[in-house]
Amino acid sequence: MLITTRGIRYATASRFTEPVPLAWDGVVGTTERGPACPQPPSALAPVVGNSVAGLTFDENCQVLSVTAPADASGLPVMVWFHGGAYVTGSGESRKYDAGLLASEGVVVVSVSYRLGVFGYLRDNLGLLDQLTALRWVRDNVEAFGGDPANVTAFGQSAGADSVYALMLADTEGLFHRAIMQSPPLGARSPERREMTAALREFVSVDESTPVDDVLAVQKDALSMAAARFSPSGGMPFAPDLGEVDLTAAASWVELLVGHTADDGSPYVADQPEVWDMVTELVFAGPARQLAADWTTAGGQAATFNFKWRPDGAPLGACHCMELPFLFDPDEWVGAGMLAGQEPDPTLAKTMRNLWAGFARNGMDALPSRSLEFGE
């Protein structure tokens, strides 16, 4: 039996201000999903479906949900950061319902945070939201049967990039292992600082600008960044990390990082001849390099390549293809990337077991330092 507690507020914030932590009221088993940050429709909706269907929207979106076995005690904790290019998505999405993963003997926490102009135009506010959520986990997860001394941060796409930023920003030891699924590290080019400055000049909004107007300006800013900056213009709203030194984080975080075989295909869907190139430049190559750099910096790292694809899949083993293998597959029915098929249940069980095992025992749980899933 599992207990899910939804929509817990871990902080509040006025527009363009740092999050203020909120004390938990101690209530377990709530069912109402919290709000998502205001956002445009996802560009990947034809591939994955509508990830925010049924949710409300509110700038005050600092909420999280916890799923745990009813008899949990001292279990590993896995904290999920959703993707969406830092402009779409929510941890409250039904697509991230974590019952099957929690059934592997872990406590799963799904985090929502500010996006786009609201979270990343200035001061890395979305990143500060995420750090505040991790502190909430440290202070409260024991009440759900989780072990605050054994926390794994994991995420996909922008969520994986968030985990990368969190590893560099965390000076408190808030988590101990990390799983990065398809991080778009190739979009972290040296021009990001210049692009961030250009965005701040381009986006003229303040605390009183209506939400719809903010989103309209954000849309124009996304177009400007895509035209002027490449490849970082594909993900212009993201944490500004400055100079990167992996040494400190590598000394205390075990890392599992990887990608799907055709990660780049949704972004150049009409150019199959360049799928491999985009996948290699933005996702696969940088993931391998990070693992190598992590080891050089004194840490432990492993990689994975997710190759499963349904018959007739229009985009192959594309970006997001592994997600129905970790979360509730019923919520992914109808996703265009699956071509009307269902995830292989045996492979899904294997992946959930490995993810939970890594959260429990780190590198010792992995059969290899270079994993492959699917054909």
C-alpha cells in the first residue's frame, strides 16, 4: 500500500523575489494537486502529450508531492525535477505519478518550481526554489519514512540540467546521489552569459505586469534567443552558473548520467539525417564528457543509453522515451512517441529497480558503469 500526499507548499514568493520557506502542517494523504507555474503550451506536446492537463496555474507554484510505502521507515529518498526547457511542465503532472517507483522501496518527492521569466530572468529564482525544496526534504521527509541522509536528486531534460546546477550550488550536502536523464548540456555554451544579458534587456516586465503579458513577452524572447544564439538559444531560460568547478560536488555525489539513442529527433523531426548529430552534440557527447570529468575530479560516475523504441515510432528512441518506464505508463497512453504501443513491462521493471537500487546503494547497485536499455 502507498500513501501520496499532494500539493504541499514548501515556500512562497512574490514575483521576482527569493522564496520564503514555509513550515509543513504535518498533514499526510492530501489528494489535491498543486498549481503549475504559468506557461505556454509545450512544443513537445505532440510527442509526449499534455503534461499539465487538469492543473491550475499560479505564480506561487512552490509545491511538492510525496509518494511512499505506507510502512516506510528509513527508506532512500528520490527527489524528482521535471523537464520542459525551463518554460513548461510541473512536478504535479499525472505523467510523473510515482507509485510504481515508490513500490521499489523508496520515497519519491516531485518538485514544482518557477519557470521562464518568472524563474530565470534574474537571480536564478527557480534554482533557489529547488534548493528550498531540498531543504524541506531534509527537514521533513523522515515523517514520510524517508532517510534524509540518503537522498538522490533525479530529473530529465531541463530537470536533469537542474540537477547539474544543484550539484554545483549545494553547499549543505542536501543530496548524495544524482541521476541525470538526457541533460541538454550541449546547450550550456560560453555565450550563455551574453544571452542572459540580452534577455534581461529584451524582456521589459515588472511586478505588476499581467501574467498573460509576461508570457507574450516571453514568447518573443524565446524567438529572439533562438535566432541569435545557438545552441544555447534552444534553452534560454536556465540557471546562470558562471565558472564551473566539479571538484567539490564530485567528492560527495555519485552520478548516473545518460541519454536516449535519438534524443535530438523531436527538435529536427523533419531532418532525420541530422538526428544523430543533434543527439551527439547536445545530449550524448556532453553526458559522456561529464561522466569522464566527474571521474577525473575524484568522483564516481556511470552512464546509460536508452535504446528501446516501439515498432513504427516516428522519432525512434526519442527525448522523453524512458519516462513511461519510470512512472505510471497509463498516464502516457496516447503519447505520439509511443506510436500506439505500451512500454515493455519487463524493461520498465528493470529500470525502476535499477534507479531505486542506485538511490539505495549507489554504484554498488549497478551491473556496469556503462548501461544500455533496449535493443
